Amino acid sequence: MEINAKTVKELREKTGAGMMDCKNALKETGGEFEKAIEHLRQKGLASADKKLSRQASEGLIESYIHTGGKLAVLVEVNCETDFVARRPEFQELTKNIAMQIAASPSVIYVSYEDIPSELIQKEREIELKKEDLAGKPEEIIEKIVNGRVEKALKSLCLFDQPFIKNQDITVEELVKQTIAQLGESIKVPRFARFVLGQYN
């Protein structure tokens, strides 16, 4: 089928994918724009996973001070090269992450992998003692407890939060989309939130 150049350009602007990738995605999805976006995301995110493991020591430290000056955030976001660190897409990502942290007061870890095993164990012990589990089979209890622990602890993780500007994706997916767009590993190693009058 004939693919309209205007549609290819529009898809490229929306996804940041290459011109030929956009053309092929439209061909494979019969010209359906939304399906082509999904197709590119799946392909892009798959390559983004590989790039996540690469060394990233360039980047930016971004700050965000909320109106009124009572809440501030500092976040370090790394990439592989200074060239990408200067790209507007990368700078926009760092600003969005800083704002996300400011808007997520429960968040204290970057990802689930950063949570100490003692905290996971402690949460498991609390859940295992809950009365509504009494009398249920062992394997059912295990599933319920694992599900509850994961849900409770993911609320503490930046990467598992719905992105404030687009609730359909998580912060992790936002980062992976930017990795697919810029072609470099991107990491968020640390952040700090400062609330006026709070010192712990």
C-alpha cells in the first residue's frame, strides 16, 4: 500500500523514530496511525532495554523548585555522551522527572530493585499476619501476599509511578521511550527532595 509522506513525518515527530522505521510501521499496520505508534513503541522499548545496561556517566543534575519555595527537588539523570546531555529531548526528560518527584511525596526509591530486602521481608511479615488470609491454601496465601507486597512497595518507587503528564505510561516507560529516541542508555542514579521544615 502507498504510505503518505505527511503521515510518515507526523509519526516521526510523535515517536522520534527514524523515517524508514515509521514508514515500515505504517506498512505493517495497514496505515493505522495509533497501531503504528504501538508497533514502534514495542520495537523501540525492546532496544531500549538493551541500551539500559550500557555505561552512562554524562548527563545533568536537574533542579525543580515548586511555586512558593517550600518544596525543591534535585535529580541526577545520566546518559552516555555530552552530545545527548545537550539535546532538548534529554533536558525535557530531566525536567519531567524532577517535577514527577516533586509531585510524588511517597517516592523514596528509583526502582523496585533499589528496595532493601529487609524492607520487603518486613512487609511480607505484616501481610502474612492479616486476618483475611486465615484458612486459605498455602499457594493462594503466597500469591496474595506477593501481590500486596509488590503493590505497597511499588508506591515508593519513582519508575513505577504513572507519568504526571500522561497517566497511560509509567516513568520507566517514559525513560525507555527517550532511550529509544536518543539511542543511548539513560539512568536515574539518585534524587533528593527538600521540604521546608522537614529534616529527616
